[in-house]
Amino acid sequence: MSIKLRDLIRAVRACKTAAEERAVISKECALIRTAIKEEDEQHRHRNVAKLMYIHMLGYPTHFGQMECLKLISAVGFPEKRIGYLALTLLLTEETEVLTLVTNSLKVDLSNSNQYIQALSLIAIGNLATQDMARDLISDVEKLLRSNNSYLRKKAALATIRLLKKEPDLIEGMDDRIIALLKDRSHGVLITGLQLIMEVLIELPGARPEYQKLVPSLVRLLRNFITMGYSPEHDVSGITDPFMQVKILRLLRLLGKGSEEVSEQMNDVLAQVATNTETTKNAGNAILYECVQTIMDVESDSSLRVLAVNILGRFLLNRDNNIRYVALNSLSKVVTEDNAAVQRHRNTIVDCLKDPDVSIRQRALELIYQLVNEQNVVALTGELLNYLIVAQTEHKANLASKIIQIAEKYSPSKKWRVDTVITMLTIAGNNLDESVPRTAIIFIAQADGLQSYAAHRLFRALSDDTTQSGLLQVAIWCIGEYGALLLSECPAPDADSAAYSALGQDEVIFLLEKCSKLHNADIAIKSLVLNALMKLSVRFPVSAKASIVELIVPYRHSMSLELQQRSTEYAVLLGGQYDHLRRDLMDKMPVLDEASIRQRRAEFDESNGSGKLSAPSGATTPLAAPTTAAAPSGGRSLLDLDDIFGASPAPVAASPAARPVAAAPAAPAPSFGSNTDLLSEIFSSNPVAPLAPQPAMSTPLMPMNAFPPAAPVSYGNNDLLSLLGTPSVQPAVPMVQPTAAPIIAASPAQSFTIPVFDKNGFQISMEVAKPNPADLSVTRIVCRYSNQSGAQIDNLNFQAAVPKYLKLDMFPPSNAIVPPFSQGAVTQEMRLTNSQQGQKNIMLKLKIGYKHGEVVMDEITQVSNFPPLF
């Protein structure tokens, strides 16, 4: 006999390893199975209780599902209580056994014992399916009219479940549902509020009928505010906060989009917002729901300002959860009432100093939304201060936001330049690649400030060479505006300092130092070579020898890019090209931001379709006939043979005109000792389907497919040339070589493949692509036909696929194929091909069945799908 529940718990707790626990559970499950087979009614409730404990430990308990139904069918309340509890715990709404409990539920709903009726209602509220909803709605509605408040409460909760499963069934129950709000029972009232909210969510068209309840709800809510201390439902000195929250949520649903209804609740919302105590957590919960209601309904502007002020007070709370909720709510409100949120700007900025990273991130997102022309200087300063202490993974996004703010709200070009340079000195190693390019555009557009920017960047680079972003921008500016470094730079305004002139040797020495840094990659060295080449025409002729001395050694660099640049620049520095060098190294023209955005939008739009236009005159490659070449995947077939331990003859290939097998598959040889191995392979659950793979875009040519770049020309508006990267000319579209025509099945086509025929038992597959937008998914419906006079029982159809296929197999419509039937039993499966267009679909099938008195086990292989289907 099996042990008691408490003894089982002690035994499990005494286990020191997972293996010991599994041994204890396996032994107890074996004893429970024996008791089930022996129909041990005396200990049935104990066994089911132990099964619930085993289930909570994570072990399978499906073998005890029928025991739950037997306990539910018992007469006594203790057995029913265990049975219903196990029903809600061990079963789900997808469990087939659940359909058998409908009659027991119907009987118990009319039981004279209110607690048995309540058990039935609880089970309905947790597990009711769509079919059960249709069968039980009338019985549940009767209990909604019961004189027993306990049953009315349970019936209201069960009705919520039935409403979600079959909303149309509730249409005639409006009067009964509304009557719940007049109930004197607190439990019935609060469940009635929840039921009405679910009705409004599931049936938005019923809102006008329920909007008549607004005056009653307002009166009820006002009573909570004005009434004194009520110990019955008091929480920390707040009268019934749960009921108040439910009423506020219901008012939010009723007043949304209706000015007339919202007008009726404005006064009571103001009273709740001003009279609720904020020192208690329960009061803060009510205030939060009140704010949400004010923001969702068509409330007055003064009421909205009051709601924002409440959220501002939340920001001063010591509880991090309340502060986080306030920041999250303000982020939603700021777009509608920016001025009201601006009043709490200082409090929001202080949240950037909070030790909780989630609060800092929320405050940061809210500050982005608060920035405008009036406060951009102050808020950007706060963002730069936060950039110093921000986590490394957040710096790149923060720097990009600062660049966007500087571009959109900049009060002056000098402020923009100062902000960008400061940001580069703080977070130069944690930048998106677009930030240095944008910084260069800002400096190029700052007319009259290039000298100031070049001097400041030179000093910043002299002090700190560890910031990669600063290196890129500073080296580019030194090369572009190097001539300005040789002269003094007066202070552009009273807040800035003047800079003295530099010597050409100082500039060249700094570039040489940058090229030898440990963090100088090929891009940095390429920028140094570009800058030196530009300085050859901006500095006096006396600097030419020093520049050549720095450029020539890179002709022996291990990098092909540096080799090419050094060789070409050394040739250009020769005397024969003196007349061309100054034109080639002329200053870069200022880029037009509008034209850049337009080109970028056109580029994104052209790439959004995922297609490249074919050159004129090019012919689209045709598909090859199915007989031209066998589909790839021979190795995959061998893998399948290894799995099954046998090599049956594959199904014959089909003619090209119609993808149907010419001959049925030959019967597979006997399993021998492989049967047990196969049963272990197929004992697991079917493979879960993968998410649809994204459609493959047309592959682009890799960058290394282009020849080395010629000398750089800066005469165009290419963004890549900003940093000295050679401008890549548009690639000439490549005409694909004409291939042999391939005739493949159309994605929308469905066709049938016979896969098995023996002794009158036939199996065919209907194959189709259910989603033309995702050709990697294939739907297969197997149809079982029985042309013999004997019934086929115990049908067991299993499949194996190669690793690049994922299989989702659904159960058959019936495990019995009646005699003289044609496609009476069906089974669906779906395949996801992770190498769609490269490898073919193939299946290895194991078919087990009982034909009359003969047990059959067959193996066959299906590989005659159209090529690349």
C-alpha cells in the first residue's frame, strides 16, 4: 500500500540529491498506478492528493486524470473537494478528458449543498471551454439569481470565464449583471464590478447600456470618501481600497471618449485626488488609479494638471516602485500636457542621481521628451553630467540622443559645437558610428567657428588620446582646417577662451603620435594619412619633407588599405603632380542636411522591398526540370537512415508535370531489435514549431569584392568621405549567368503524394504552402484509407526529419480506420525548413497499426517533393 501524503513529503524533503528524489517519486507513482488498476476507492482521495504534490514538483501525472473525475462523481463533499482541486491543478482546457466532466458539473450546480455548488462554479471559472460555456450558461445564470450571496459571488466569477470563451452568450444577461451593483453583499458587489469591466472589454458595443450606471458609481465612490472609519474592509486606515480601485477602473472604461459621461464624474475624481491620504501605500494605489482615470476620460484641463501634480508628488516618495510608476505615467502624459509636466522638471532631473538604474533610465527617457528650445541648454548640461556616470552599455544611446537634441533644438552653432566636443571627450569610446560623422557635419556647417573648433579639438586630443570618437573627429578637423591652427584664434564670445597659434611641427608630431597609439586601428591610421596629405597643401612647403617621411613607411604595412593609401599619396607628393595636388586636396564643401536626409530616405525606401532591380536586358533565370538534377540532401537521407537503423527503398520520383509518385513505396523490412530503439526515439513530445523565418533578401556583394579604392576625391556629398574613407562608386549590376530551367511547384499550389499502400491500407499526403509570404513553412495533411474489409486499429504514425527541418505533428482525427473508407481519418503536420531554397524536404516514416489480428510495423521514406519546394 502506498504511504500517506505527509510521509511522502517527508521522504522527498529527506532526499539529498535529485536522483534520490526521482527514485522516491518513481516508486510512489508505481504504487499509485497499481492502486488505480485495482480500483482502490478507499485510498483514492489520498492518491490524488499525492498526485497533486507530485505535479507541483514537476513530474508527469497524466495517468491520474481519470481519478479526478471519479472523485468528482462521488457523493461526499470531502471527495468532491479533492477531485475539483485536482481537476483545476492537473488538467488544462486543452485536455481531452475535460469533456467528460461537463455532466458532473451540471449535476453539482443543482446540488442542495451550497459548498458543492461553489466547487462546481470554481471549476467552471478556471477550466470552462467554449463548448462547456454553451452547455452550462443557463445553470450559471440561475445561480446568479440565487438568494444566497455566497453562490451569487461564485456565479459572477464563473460568468467572467464564460464571457471570455463565448461573449455572445452574455447579451441577454445585462439586467441580471446590472442588478449585482445593487447587492448588499460586499463580495457580490466587487465581483459584479469586475464582471461589468470584462463585459465592456469583450463587448465594446454594450457601453451605452452600462453608461447609465455612472451616477450610481459616482454616489458609491463619494460614500467611501465621506464615510468615517470602517473596520470591516479597512486597509491601513483607508476604507476599502480594493473597491475604490475597481470603481475607478470601471469609470475609466465608461467615460473614455464620452464628454457627457466624463462630466458626471469630474467632481468625484477631484474629491478622490484631493482627499485621499498619500502616506499609506493603499492611498497611493487609489491615487494612481484616479490619475489613470483622469488621463483616459475627457476630463477638464484643471483636473489633468491636478493629476500631473499627484505624479510629481509620487516622485518625492521614498518607495522606488512608486517613483518608477510616476515616471512611467509622466512619459505617457508629456505628449498631451507638456507644460504641466515641465513644472516638475527639476524633480525629474534629480532622479538621474538615483542609485536604482531602472529609475535613472525612465527619468532619462522622460527628459528627452521634455527638451525644447527654452530648456535645451539646462537639460543638455544635465545629460552630459549623467553621461559621466552612466553605465557603459547606455552611453552609446545617450550620446546619440544628445546629438539629436543638439541638431533639433540648438540655440546657436557655437553651443552645438561646444556640446559635441564635450560629449566626445566624455564618451568617445562608446559611440555609435554615426555620431562622429554627424559631429563633423556640425563643425563644417559652423561658419566662422572652424578655427575655434580645430584649436579646441587639438587641445582635447593632446590631453586625451584614449577616446576613439574624439580621435576620428579631431584628426579629420586637423587635416581639413590645419591652416587655421597656425594662426591665433580670438575668443568667439565672453564665455570662451582665446587660443594661441601653433607650430606646424606640433601638429605633425601629434598626428604621428596618434598613428602609433595602441588603440589606433586601420581606420585611425587611414585618417592620419589623409590628414597628413591634406596638410601638404595647407602647410608651408617646408613641412612636405616631414609629411613624406611619415607617409612612406606605410607602403610596407600589413594592411592593404594602408599600403594603397601610402603608395598613392607618395606618388601625389612627387613634383610631377604639384599642379593637381591642391585641387585634389581642396576643402570639403559643406553638406546639405536636407539633401542627405532625402537620399537616405530614398535609399531606405528602395531597400525596404528587399529586392534589387534587375539591369535592363537581363533575363530572369529559369528553373531546371525536376529530372535535370537530384535535389540536394543526400547526406541528410543517410542521416535519416542512421536514425531509423534501416534503409527502405525510397518512394519513386514523380513525373515533372504532376508531382505525384509513380509507384507506391515498397514495404519496409522487419525492425528486428530496432523496435525498442525507435520507441525511445519517438517517445518524446512532438517538436514545437519555430517562429516563421524572415524572408531572405537578395544577397549583396561583400565589400571585399570591390577593387582597391583609387585616390580619394572629396568633391561629392558622400558621408563616407567625411572621415577620409574612399568613396565607393555604385556597383554595376551583375547579370546572373543563364541557368538550366527549373520547374518547381508554385508556392500556392497544393498536390497529393501517395506514400504507402499495403493490403488495402493506403496513406497519401496533401502538401501545400499555407503562407505565400513565408515559403519555409509547409502544411501536410495525411489521409488514411482502408480498402479492405478488416478494421485497422491502434494507428501510430510517426516521422523523423533532418536537422534543418523542424516538425510539428498534430494527433490524428481517429486511431481507428474503418473498412472500405476513403480518407476518413486525417492527420496534420507542419514543417519549417531553415534552409528553404537550398535543401529539399524529406521524411522518414514509421507506421504501426493492427490490421485485423495482425500487428504491422512498417518504415518508408518520402523524398519525392518538388525540388526546393
